Amino acid sequence: MSTPEEKLGELGLELPPLRRPAGRYRGWTMAGDTLHLAGQGADGHVGRLGADLGVAEGYAAARGAR
């Protein structure tokens, strides 16, 4: 079984360095069985998949999320 880092390498992907925190915030919160994440910005991509972003834009936003 490969590690996530090995799998990314096999796919030719490299993770960018982490961003510096923009303030004091909690990076996650739970509401029932739903996990909400904060601070995982995807530069240039704003909106919700299916409502504001198409599938291709969603893939690009996911790849750009840090």
C-alpha cells in the first residue's frame, strides 16, 4: 500500500507550500455529521460546485486548494 505522498508522486503532482495563517480562526467545525473546513482557499475560484462552478472548474478549484 502506498502513502498519499507516493500516490501524488505517481500522478506527477506536487503539493504547494502551506500558506501563512491570515488570522486567528478555527480551521474546521462540525455541524451534525457534516465537516466544514475553513482556510482552504482556491485562488481565483469562488462559488459552489453545481451552482456556480461546473465540473471542470470544480476540478481546477480542488487542485488549487491549499
